[in-house]
Amino acid sequence: MTDALVWVDDVDPDAAIAVAGSKMGRLADLYRAGVQVPQGFAITVDAYRRHCAESGLDARIDEVLAGADQEDVDAASARIRELFAATPMSDALTASIVEAYEELCLRCVDVNVPTAVRSSATGEDAADASFAGIFDTYLGVSGPQRVLDAIRACWGSLFTGRALAYRLRKGISHHDMPIAVGVIELIHARASGVAFSVHPVTGKPDRVVIETSWGWGEAIVQGLVDPDHVEVGKSDGRVLKYDVAHKKVVSAFDFADGRVTEIDMPAKLADRRVLDDEQIAAVTAAVTAIEQHYGYPVDVEWVIARHRRAGDPICIVQSRPVTVVATEAAPAAYDPVAVAQKYVFSGKGLPGR
Amino acid sequence: MGNVVPVDEFTGEWYPGYKPEHFDFPYWVDAPKPFQPGDENAFWFLDFHWSRGLTPLAATLWSADGYCWGTQSASEKLPLPPGRGITCRFAGTHLYGSPIPESDPREIGARANRLGTNLPHFLQNYRAIWEAGRDELEATWDYFQGVDFAAVPTADLGGLIQQGRRYHKRAMEIHFDVMYPMLVNFLGFYGACAELGIDTNLVGKFLQGEDTKIMELDRELYGLAVKARNAGLAQVFADHEPGDLRAALSAHGGSASQWLTDFDDFLAVYGHRSDATCDVGLPSWIEDNSNAFGNIKTFLLKEDDHDFDAAARNALEERDEAIEIARSGLTKEEQAVFDGGLAANQAANFPWWQDDHNFYIDLKVMLPLRRACQELARRVDADHKDDMLYLFWPEVLDVAAGKPYAGELKSLVADRRQYFDHWHGRRSAMPKVLGAVPESVEDPVLIEIFGINPGSLRAVQNPDAANQTTLTGVAAARGVATGIARVLQSSDELHRLAPGEILVCESTSPNWTPAFGKIAAAVCDGGGMLSHAAIVGREYGVPTVTAAGVATLAIGDGDEIEVDGTNGKVTILKRAADLAGA
């Protein structure tokens, strides 16, 4: 029997993705590579499997799925997710999660430390982009009971309508792609964002592209806010471009509700430049180091903690391979014949006119 | 788009007495001729260089030796992969050009391979190639300077006329052999800059600020205006029309005598220039002083002197600033590419050449032929010294060979003068494009010199062009200015421009340059980033928009307009009629 829980800083790196899913597995991998990541633990794939088997969920899920087809995946999804919410964990698993959460509070020196509870599926966003980001994440989950509920909600998100439809179409069993769940310290974000080690649209490998806003990154990831856009030359770290956006929405921590939620951006912050040059350099250094570690282009989600001081590394909360590739290799030197053929004699009209 | 503008209206008759053999000249791909049925299958654009119209001799010699020899041979030699140069047709006295496409893919590929060898060779040897061509032409020019036209035996005049034509034809070979590769190099760099995300309005600025022979001429001319003011002659200039100024100054005596001596010294060096490109129909400034006097007259109307040194310094500062702005947004790898392109274009600087070469080629290469034709007119006792210019080439040679200039030939010349005047009056209503209008073009001359691009092609096809109140074009020289528009058909009307007014015309050439010392802004129908108006606008710091397509149609003489040379926008604020009523 394998462990139900593994810590980010203590999981066997070779087995990390298999036991903790790709999201948490990569976080563990980054930790080993020396990248600053939040503290946290994962409820393993095995724990999920055992929960489904021992609680009788598997049989009931199969019952729902047996009658479902492409047309009513949403109804099936809703029923399965209700089953997850209504089915309690075993006492042993509950006890280990509560104990781990208390350990996380101790490590963070906080009472009821707010966490991010993230689905970490196997296969998610590794090979198939269509799964990227469709499983649930809960930000600002605080206290043992809420953490337990959020974990079960994440398990249930393996059965969203989109995921069900996809598996039905491809003939994949949900048993073949079990899910892990991460419980990680919620970094108190002054600013956060995403960073790409290549241009996400053109694939140009000579630059880092950063998108950023105040507060947590959810509003950026979900496309709710128009973020500041920064481009940095990879070889010399020079800021090539900084477009300050009018940022209307911010993901902020709602203390009354105990979660991160989207509110109107305070007027005084909306048009203010988010990152200074030192912070841009820190984000660039992190994403470049991660690209080098993996040997392929990546995008990352990062956070600048409120207590971060200049010179400290920034915190990476997620990393993924980037699938975009440059359509053509950038020329290394100026070739008057090549540019003439490309821009003057292409039959498409001169660009920029 | 597939829009076809019919050419029928312009087919059929041409100049009285015209016969197809009058156009029996060698050419490379397609010969010039009057418009013919079937020509609507190709794309034709109204050539802004000759807005006055062309006399029979000017029309046939330029079209045959300039376009159908010069551009067509140069585009074979470089070669242009998908293009074979420019051919032309005449609608009355007005010339329309057309790019000749190469459509065989195998041929295009073979030509591209040759370009791959020849363009780098040209760029590596640009200075030697251009200077050799220029020096060759200057040597021929010196030869003609040494000829005493009045003393040449009549029997030898025909030979002199032949030599004059060969000088022009050779000049056109050199001209386009240099112009095409320089343009290709520049446009490739322009495209590369656009792809690098550089604001393309900056690209022309990267290469500005280098002194040219034409700018030197302008400074000297301006210096004469300053001298006239200091000598207390401003009132004499104010009181007389340009054509009467020499007599008035002679009569004035005193300081005016010294000034006239200085003026003639200026003409001896810089006066070998006509007021249009390669037009045998136009006089040099020495033959006719009125344009030089007219420019000085309008300079004197201006309160403040144009500070050439400050403008030159500004142009250089603006250049360096533009390069810095462009480079700062590029990665190190991109900077290496940009720097390579910039260096190639600084070495073979097309904007500089585009201005400088006019002094050696465009403005003077027709002058020896013109003088020989005038000498022939004198020998045959013609009514007017320009009569020979209304003959076709074989007719001129016949007269030079002893055919009597009388009777039928003389009356043909009278008819042809009428024909010229008739079509001169139709110029402003001539369609900007004819035939099958494409969405974009690939010939570098069309793109850059004529400013033909998808936007301008759409603009000239707008049936409601005359009622437009906003126009867009190429942002050629930055700045914003508001003023009264003067819509000029040719540089003959430059005297109508008062200081602070805005020049609106089809396009400008070097003879328009002095106007930039006094105008508030300029708008042209044609011309690209490197057209004459764009270059001079930048050098003089005059907001300029080129390739506006239909400015001369949409803007009325006397309208109040705003020219935004930073963004390439022109707005008609008030119509002249409304201003008058206010």
C-alpha cells in the first residue's frame, strides 16, 4: 500500500507525477531544481482510487455512466459530482489530511492557513491540451473542514461535463486517468501573473513574455482582466516593451467568505504599472531557469508575495510545457535577398503599408 | 477585387498626324503606344511626373527610352523575379504606366536565383557602380557643355540630336540599373522592420539627414533671397512678376546689379535644371529664369528665414532618435538583423540617392537634346523655338536631314499645340487608374516611387472621392499643421503658394523643393515614404502626407485643411466657399 499523502518537498521525484498528478508532480520537481515553490502536500492518486473503491463510489459512478451518452453528459456530471460531495472519506484518510493540514499551518506559522486546493490529474495538460485547466481549483480554502470539502470537490471535477464528453468520445475509462489533489499554501500575492519562456503566439524563442496584474492570478488565467504585457530579451534581460493595461478586475482574498474572489480593481491601482525592473528580472530569471531545467519552452504561473523583498526569488505556483512552435527560424543575420523575396516579391503586398 | 476601369474613352486618335511607326523604337518587353482596345486587361496608373502633359517628342522619347528601355532592361538585368519593368500608354498627352508581370513560376524561380547573385554584388559595390555611372554621365554632359550649338554646321545638327537622345537613353540605363536594386534593398529592409514590430513611420527617418546636391542647390537659392533682402531689394521683388524681375532689377541698378551678377553665377553652376523629370519640353533655369526668380520672390514673403543648419541638425537628431527607439524594442538577436539591414541601407542609402541623382540625371539629361532641337528650329526659321518638340522623332530627323519645315509639317505642329493645350486642361479630371486594378503590386518603383499600395488603390477607386473630407496616406514627415490649401497642377503654379499655406498636388519633384521653405504642410496623391515630397518634408520639417490617392480631387483650392504627418491623416476643416461666406 502506498502513501495517501506526499509532501512537495519529500516525494520521490521519479514517482512524483505518477503519485501526485502532473501539476503537483512538476511542483515537486521544481522544488528539487531549486525553484521557490509554495509548501504543500498532495492527496495521491492511490488515495483517490481507494476512496472510490472502498466507499462504493466506483459502482455508483459506473451505474450513472452506464445510462449516459453524449447527449446528457451534463446531467450525469451533476449526479456524479453530487455523489462525491455526499460520500464521506474514511476516518483514516480524514485524520491524515487533517494532520497534514495542521503540519502545513505549523510550517507557515499560521492558524487555519489559507490554501489553494488544486486538482492534479494524471495526463492533464501534459500531452493533451484539451484537458488544460478544466479541473477545479479552489483558492483561499481555510480550516480543515473546508479543505476536506474542497478535496472532494476536486475529485468530482474529474467528472465535469466537458471531461465526461471527451472520455466518451475517445473511449477512455475514467479509471485510466485518476486524479490527485494538491493542498498548498496560498501565497499572499501583491502581484501575480503568467510568464512564457517563448512568445506564446509567434513562438519566437528570443524573448520572455510576462502578463501580470495586482493580487492573485486567477483573473488573468481566466481572462477576466486585461493584464500588463511585458516582453524581455532572453539573452540580455533588457525590457523590450512594457504595455500598462487598464486593469478593471482583481482577484482578492475575501476574509468574510474565506476564499479568493474577483472584485473591482481599486481606481488608484487600475492604471498603475505592476512590475518594476527588479521584479521583471526575477520573473525572467525564474522562467528561464525552468525552461533550462526541462529543456523545452514552458509557461509558468508566478506570485510575488507581499513580504517579498528585492533580490528574493519569486514564487512559482505552476509550470507547463508550451506547445507553440515558431513557424520559421528567426534569421541570424540580415540577408537582403531573403527579405526582398519575402516582403517585396511575395505577392502579398509590403507589410506595414 | 477585379475592378476594371474601361480605357475606351482614350483609344482611337492621338496627336494629329501620328503614325504607329513614330513609336518604332527598340524595347525589351513591351513598347509604348497610345491606349488601344484590350489595354483594359492590364493595370494602368496615371504618372504624376508629367502633370503638364507631354509634347510628341517628349512623350515618345521618355516612354521609349525611359520606361520601355530603362526600366525594362534594368528589371531583366537585376532581375526582378516577378516583374519585367514598366510599360506605358498615352491618354491624350498624359502618360499612364503599367508594371509588366512575369507569371511563369519556373521563370520567376530562375530570376530569383539570379537576383540572389546580383543583388549582393550590387550592394557590395554600390558606391563604385553609382559613381562610375554618374561620372560617365558627367563626362558626356561636359562634352555637350563644350559644344557651341550656334556654330555647329547644319549638316551636323542631326548627329548632335542623335547624341542628345543617346545621352538620355544611357542615363536611363544607369538610372534604373541603380534604382531597382537600391529600392529592392530598401523595401526589403522596410518589410523586415515591419515584421520586427518597428513603427514603419520610423523607417524613412533612419536614413535621413545626409546632404544632397539638390539640398545644396536649395541653400544657394535661399542664400540669394537673403542677399536680396539685405541689399534692400525686397520691394522690387514684391512689385514685379517673376518674368519681369530681371528687367526690373537691371533698371533698379546699384545693389541690384551686384545681386544679378551673383544670381547669374548661381545659374552658371546650378541653373542646368529643368522643372520636371526628363521632359525635353521644358526649359532649364538658365533658358527661363522665371522659376528661380519666382522662388526667391516667395522666399522674401516669409518673415523668418529658413534655418537650413537647424533643419539639418534636427533631421540628424530625429534620425538617431528613431534608430534608438527602434532598437530598444528589439531583442539582441533581432538587433543583429536590424543593424545588418540598417548598415546595408546606410551604405547604399536610397533616400539620399533618390534626391541626389536628380541633379545629375533627371533634371538635366534632356537639356542637350532640347538645345539641339532649338538650334534646328532656328536654322529652319521655325515660328517658335520649341516647334521641333511637337514633331515625332522621325520627323525631327527628316527636318535635320534637310526636309523643308513648312506646309503640312508646320500646320501639324500648330494642331499639335492645340491638342497639347486641350489635354492640359483635362489633367485634373484624368482617372488615377485605368484597366484591371489589382489589390497590391510588386514592382518596387510602383510601391515606393508612386506609393501604390492596397490603401491607395482603394482610395482612388472610391466613386465618392471628391466629397471625402478625410483622407489617409503615408505618414511621410511628422507634425501637424492647419492652413489654406493650394491645389497646384504643376510647379508652374508654385508662385501661387503664399507662406503658411498648404501645398496639395499630385506629387512633387526637385523643382518643387524651394516651396518647402515656406509652406506649412504638404499633401500628395502619390509617392511613398521615399518620394521626393516625403524626403524633402522630413529635411525641412514640414508635415507631409503622401499617397493620399485623391487629395487633388477631394481638396478644393482655398479649403482650410489639417495635415497630420505623424499619423498620415488629412482633414478638410472648411470648404473655401464656406470660408468666403464667413
